[in-house]
Amino acid sequence: METDRRSNTFGAALAAGMLALVLLAQAASGALASAHAVETSTRRAVERAGFAYLTGIRTYAAAVLWNRLDPIFHDYYESMMPHEEHIYMMPTIRAAVALDPQLLEPYYVASWILARRGEVDEGVELARLGVENNPDSGFMRANYAQLLMLFRDDIEEAAYQARIGLAEDTVWENLVVQYESYAIFRAVFAAAGDEASAEFVRGEMLKIDEEIDRLGITIGHGH
């Protein structure tokens, strides 16, 4: 428990430090824009540069937070305690999501931690937020659909999300994520009694599986 307390303290301090860095960058950017506010075109150029700078700082800060946390979760704590007991991660996860809404993994991990702890509304809402902030992500659609099916028994909405996830313009991080997400979609369609869609997805999974074999990729934890 002493290790957990140290991890919590350090994680909170790191999150606070990263947020302070972003706030400092915002203040500096605002000051820079004000100093050049005399000329409209110059001001707009400075504001665009400042926005790009802040975006880079925020994305970097979120990545630092998550990249520190993710190996700890997978390599140590995941093997020692149930998934739902990883509540120590939540402050860092929330900071990472606030800094970079396009960072996908925290939505997935946190939504499952909350749902399995019995905080279903919060978990499902976080999964929905992941879809809202990343509407083209198949991974986020699959996560949201699975939570709706398993914890809300909302098969109709889960199937709706799955159908969107099958769109041609859906973005996938890699073939393994796509394969695993399609397996979720297939289960959702089967639960909805939509055998035609479930069979279609099965056929697509076979194609993806063949491509994975051709490339020599190992199917495991793809997220």
C-alpha cells in the first residue's frame, strides 16, 4: 500500500506539473499575442503560431503522463489486482484526456475501470466522450458499443455504433485493433439478432486475419 501511495502522490504531482507547464505556455502565448496586437495580420499570425505551440505542448504533456502510466498498469499492477481496483490511475488519466482529447487509450482503460467498479454511468459516459472527441476512431466505437452491450444492455444503440464502425472512412490504429474491434461488432450484431451483419463481419475478420498472417503480426493485446 505504501507503493500505491507513492505512485498516487507522484502521479498527481506529475499531472499538476504538466498542467502548470501548459498554463505557463498559455500565459506566454497570450503575452506574445498582446505585444503584437497593433497589426491585425501580424496578430493573427502570432495567434496561429501560439495555438500550434500550445497544441504541441498539451499533446506532449498528455503523452508523458500516459507513457509513464501505461507500462506500470500492464507490467505490474494488472497482474496483481483486478482491473477495477486500478482507481489510482484516474487522476492521471483525466489529466491526459483533458490535455489531449485525441489520446485514445486512456478512454478505453478508464471507462472499464469505472464500469467494473459499478460506476457504470461514468464509465459509459467516458466511452461516449471518447467517440465524441474521436468520431472516426473504430477503436472508440467498439469500446463504446461493448460497454453499452455489457453494462447497459442497450443492444440497439450498441448495434448502431457498430454499424458506424464498419464505415469505409473509419480509422484503425492497426490490423490487430481492427480485428479485435470487429469481433466486438460481431458479438453485438449477434446479440441484436442481426445475423446478416454478424456474418458479414465474420467474413471481414477472415480477410483481416489473412492479412495479419501474411504480415506475420501476432494477435494479442492490440490496443
